[in-house]
Amino acid sequence: MTELLTALRAIVGDSHVLTGEADRAPYEADWRGRYKGRALCVVRPGSTEEVVQVVRACAERGVAMVPQGGNTGLVGGGVPHTTGNEVVINLSRLNRVRAVDPVNNTLTVEAGCTLATVQAAAVAHDRLFPLSLASEGSCQIGGNLSSNAGGVHVLRYGNTRELTLGLEVVLADGQIWDGLRGLRKDNTGYDLKHLFVGAEGTLGIITAAVIKLFPQPRARAVAWAAMESAEAAVALLSEVRAACGERLTAFEIVGHAALELVLQHIPGCSDPLRAPAACYALIELSDPAADAALQEMLQTVLSAQMEAGRVSDAVIAASGAQIAALWALRENISEAQRKEGISIKHDVSVPVSRIPDFLRRADAALREAFPDLRIVAFGHVGDGNLHYNLSKPAAAENADFVAQTAVVNRLVHDIVVGLGGSISAEHGLGQLKREEITRYKSSVEMTLMRSIKQALDPHGLMNPGKVL
Amino acid sequence: MTELLTALRAIVGDSHVLTGEADRAPYEADWRGRYKGRALCVVRPGSTEEVVQVVRACAERGVAMVPQGGNTGLVGGGVPHTTGNEVVINLSRLNRVRAVDPVNNTLTVEAGCTLATVQAAAVAHDRLFPLSLASEGSCQIGGNLSSNAGGVHVLRYGNTRELTLGLEVVLADGQIWDGLRGLRKDNTGYDLKHLFVGAEGTLGIITAAVIKLFPQPRARAVAWAAMESAEAAVALLSEVRAACGERLTAFEIVGHAALELVLQHIPGCSDPLRAPAACYALIELSDPAADAALQEMLQTVLSAQMEAGRVSDAVIAASGAQIAALWALRENISEAQRKEGISIKHDVSVPVSRIPDFLRRADAALREAFPDLRIVAFGHVGDGNLHYNLSKPAAAENADFVAQTAVVNRLVHDIVVGLGGSISAEHGLGQLKREEITRYKSSVEMTLMRSIKQALDPHGLMNPGKVL
């Protein structure tokens, strides 16, 4: 292994091969502290060509590689195992914006650009890159691509997958696949980019991408609406979409318990409505036309829905500050829940039409099995994606609560899959759900996935033990 | 082989195994008469389960299969070779709409549904399925999926790929992959559906799909604008998109020669503007809000562009009849060109920003090599996709003209690829471009495609000799 370290140092320079325990530490654990591995070393290549040489050096010696971006993942996909014989390839130094084409509405960016850098490059050319996540200051676009990141604007713009036109990938044997095409239409064979997007680094290392830009929104309106049921929220979604079409940029649901936690734990947050309700919808419209009458449009559709008895009360933000205040209620839920204590989280999706069924079934099953659990449900209802989290009962011990995780997961996931849903809507499989997924995917699908892995990484060196 | 025929008859019934020459003939040739093959037989299964049994019967005997939908393809992808030992599996009898979910905005349809049937099922639930093609009355959704069909609304809604959420596929060994999920977010492993979409039946047989629906447009406005260059058209596209955002449903370019052919050959068509120009843009806006002031929006942006000198003249349709008349100028180009005589066609794409470069270079190269060729350029400039067609010089003999096809193709394709483009934007590779693509794709990419083919169809029985 000393010989491999020598080879790696010759490729990237001594200072970019980290071997000391303290130097390696930030790259060996995820930010939530759920996964702590140990790597042979951490290599920080500075260019695609250096990635090629690093991969070749590892592949020739049969050494496994763990590609890593900003290390903000939630499922342990970018963290090494504890064996001490994997090389972490951190892409942070590949951080150039290679090209901007405002007429083609594309950016060509390297994997190590932070999402915030990518967003800023778009804004500098009066365009929007719509992917937006809580971790955007530190997560990197290569990680967003490898995990097919979602976020609050998927409803309108799609997941990272749908925002991608082309990729550059270093394959398991160190060859470069140059698929950096900026084309909206290209029917010349199998669509390889879609294999690498969302593969969590198990099929190759994404080193650069061509991503889509959109016109900057110039008008924006946000409403907060209260209703008595998830059925009403889903029905409201249909009405808003029919009335507003693609102006609808976000439609988030917030359960009463989630709002309560935010009001309790986050300073400066207040309930925008007078009376409590079972659930709330945060609705955002945006439009590139600066004079679009979006507030009036929201007013019209919400008034009609109040008359129809579907919405009990609603408020439309009258200023940018009020827009920020309404969004803060949604964006602080995770933080408020963290302050409340530990929780068991689920990142699930079902068809939008089954959201009420899911909540009804899951709530009932959990209340029966664990009467004191507190259900904190919220999320991207416009995508059928809920963060269905369970807070520790106030009286319970942490250890007792955590011990129930597997049972709770099983109960929730069985209901999700029974409704045609997914047990990982946004976050991926990584290490966290690698075993769990084998319960739900057919053997046909698992076999297909394994044959693709075998075809692209026959020696199993790319991020082994993740996803599959 | 008699024994295979007996087995197939036992599966689908005697009347659905066609062996007579006259019975087979419509399935053995493409509609343009460019490809004429000979099949062992044509089988018409009536259900996914029958497809499974047919595939197993063929696979067990090592017999190659050619999946076929409405047989409207342009590259020979659904037509058997001339060997007489392939089985055509025609999916027309799998023509049920299995489910409609207006709240989830999805349809579950079988492969043999015509596109028109799918569109009508959406409309029956007050929704839009936006894929729209000249052949929509006879092409089938399974073929649209297998060829990743495009059309005039890709700019706004994407290709068939982007309209697909889930698939059911019968694999090369007769197993069913049930990926019929109606989810907007699902990050549980490799995205297999994107492998089968656009694979032209070489990796398995798509038997059903979950596809996306959209709100019905209730307002629509169409303009026809004249300008002096492709540069001006591309700049106009940027301006219209910035002003109108997602309301922009189509932005088509029509070269002067293309308009001339339509005016000459298509009865009832007339030039909507007073003076001829180098090229024209057909611009369509639509909006689900019935009171959207789309004509005013077009008026504003076009007036500003006329003042800026980019647009020389423009007309905005004042009625549905005028909208139809403007679209007729675009939609009749192929027919007019057919009436004019034979032509050499190209279905190419480049980044939108390179459209003017492409036209300048290709026009110049062709005028030098073939001074009398008539260049008929038009297409989906909003997607960077041009149909760059060449009509026979009036004085030339057909045979002499056709003999130049390979030289002309090479010249055009080299320029396309030099600009980062694709030699098959919409139509696929099939038999037509299977050789040609090996000139332009890297050996890395060809090897990746072959390893995926090998992984999913190890015996090479699914539509061999197409794509790869």
C-alpha cells in the first residue's frame, strides 16, 4: 500500500494525499455523525486527468474507491467502510465553471463546484439554476448528480436528473466517457447519462456536467393556507395547478405538529393565521414576466377554495419579508425537530393521489403500535414526497426510542410500498437502505441492477457496498 | 421452425400468427418503402403474459425478435432483416388504457395504444398529454417510447423520455420487469426506465408505461415573424423565453425555400406577410389560465424586437382559424417537399447557440460541393433540432441525386458533430444510421453501449442489427 500512496502522491502532489488520522477524519464521517469509516487515504485530484490517473492507480492494484463531494449526504453513500483499505477520492478541487452558454441555456460545471457556486454562475448570466437545497453552500454538484438531488422546486423543474443534459465520467477502469453534450434532443443510442445520475458513485465518477438553465423569475407570490385534511391539501394542489399551470413552483404541506415545533423552537417565527388547523400548504408561484399578477391569481384560486369549503383560512404574503417569513416556517422544521430531541425519519414518496391514504394508514398503524410517538409530517406534496418523521415521546428514554427504529421503518415502508411508493424519494440508498431495499424491489429488478453494475464495474471497485 | 410456429399458435391463437406472404407484408416494410425485410412470422400477442410466453418460446429456440408498434418509424428500427428467420412481435393488440389518475397526473397505458388514443384519454379527464406527431393517428406509444419521440412541443414538455415515469418491460429471457411506478421522486437505485426508453427494442419489449399528464391549455396565441438571419431567430427565441417563460410551447424556424415550396404545392396556403424574408419563426404560447393575455404578450415582445431591428415584420393570429393557417405553413413542409420531388434529409441537433453557425457552415459547404442543390431548412429551433433537407436540383436526374446521398450526409454530419451536435436528434439509429454513428461516437461510448446490450440481452435476440 505504501507503493500506492507513492503513486498517488506522484499524481496529485504530496499535499493532496491525506493519510494522517486527523487529516482524514472530516472525510471519513458524514456530517450527522451516523457513519464513521476509515480510509487508506483521501486523495484530492485537481483535474479530470488526475482523476483518471488516480482511478487507474487504484484499479491496477484492485483497491476500492469512494467518490466524495461535499459530504452532505444522508445515507452514508460518500463515506468509506471501516476496513481502512478504501481510497476516498474527494472531488472538491474540480471546481471550475468550464462554460456558460446563455443562448443554449446551459452551464458546463465541474463536479466539485458547490451548488451555491453553480446557482451564482447562472444568476451572473441572468438565468436560474433551480436546484435548491438546505446544504447548497457546501454540497457539490457532483454529489447532487450522483444522488439525483430533489428539493422544493422539483414540482416545477424536476430532480437533478431532469436538469442534466450531459456528463463527463471517469469509468471504473480509468477511461473517460465524454458525454458532455448540451443537446435537448439526441437519439443516438442508449442514454448513458441517466445510468450515472443517481448511481451514488457505484458505476463511475462524475467529473463534469452540462446542466440546464431557465429564465430568472421576476415575479413571485407565496400563500399559506390552512385546511382540515390531507385530502383537502391534495385537492387544492389540483385546483392550483389547473389555474396556474407552470407558475406553480412549490406546494409544500406542513402538518400541525410540525408547525407547533417551529413556533416553539425557532425564535421570530409566528403563526400567520388566527386559528390552528390540521395541516397547512405553502404555495409559491413565480413567473419570468415581472408584471405577472401572481398575488391576484393566488387570491382568486384561494377565495374560490375557501367558498368551496376546502380551505379554512389563508394569507398571501404582501412583501418579500413576508414571503421569507412564510418560507421560514417550512424550512425550519428539521432544525426545530432537532432541538426537540431525537427522531426517526422517513424520506418516502407515493403517487400524489395516495398521499391522504398514506397518512391515514401510517398514522393509524403507528398510533396503535406506539401510542406516544409524535408524528411530524411535512414535505413536497406536489411531488408525492413526504418527510414523515417521528419525534421521541417526551417521557421516553432515547435508547428505548432508537431501539424501535427498525420496527417503525418496517411499518412505514410496508405501507409506502403497498401504495406503489418509494422508500427513498430523495436521499438515495447508500449504506442506510441498501439492505432494506431488497425487501421491496423484485428479484428481477435487483438482478438487472447487478448486471449493470457488473457490466460497468466488473471488479466491484467503485464505491462497493453502497446501493447494491 | 414449424415447431416454433406451433408453439406460438398455442400461445396467441392461430389467427394471430401470420405466416402467409401477403399477411406478413405490411409488417415487413416501413411505410416509406425504404426497408423491406422478410420475417419467419408476425405474432400479435394480446396481453403482457402472452408477450412473455412468445419471448420465452423464441428465446428457448435462439430465434431473434423484432418488436413493432405502429410501424411509422423513419430509420428501419421496427422492420425485420431479409433473412426470414426473425419473429416480428407486433404489439397492436396491447391497446388498453389501464388506469387514469388525474390527481397524480398520470396515465397507465399499454404499448399498442395509438398516440391519438393516449391523447384522447388525457382530454377525457381534462388533462393534456403533450406528445404530438404527424403520425399520431397510427404510431403507438410503445414505439414513441422505444424511439424517444420528439415533436413540436419538446421545448416546453420534453421528449417522450421526459414524459415517462414508469415502464413494464418483457426482458430478453421472458421475465417481466415491473417498473410501472407513478412517482416523481424515487432514488432507490439505477434508473432502469431510461435504458429502455430510446433503445429501439434492443434491450427488451416495452409493454406498458406510466406517463405524465399536464393541465389543459385554455389560452393559446400564435405569431409568424420574419427576419433576415438565423442569428436573429435565435436571439428572438432568447427574448421570447425571457419574457414569456414556460408559456412558450413551440418555436419553429422555417427557411425561405421551405415556405416557397409550401406556397407552391399546398392548396389554400398563403404568405401571411407582404415581403419575403430569409427566414421565419412560428411562435406559440399557451397557458392553462383562460384569461391569460397571450396575444398582448406576443404583441409586446414582437413590437420591441421590431424596434430593435431584429424582426422585420410579424403577424399574430386573431382567431383559431388563423392559428391553424399559420401552423399549416409549418406542418406542410414535408408534404410540399415530397411533391417537389425526391430529397436527402437530415434530422440533426446542435446546441441552440450553434444553429446559426451550423446553417452558415453547412450551406456554404453544400453550395460549394453541389451548387444546384436546394436547401430546405426548418425545424424545432427551440430544441436545437433542424430538419435540414436537400431537394433535387430541377435539372438533375433522380438516380444521380440519390447517388450523392452518402457524400452529402458525411458533409452535413461532420459539421454537426464538429459543433457538438447529434446526427439523429429525433428519429433514432435503427438500421439507417447504425454504421454512420460509429464514425462519431467514441470507442468508449460504443463499448459502454455494447456492454449494456450484452448484460441485458446476452444472446443478442432482441432486435439484432439495430442501433448497435
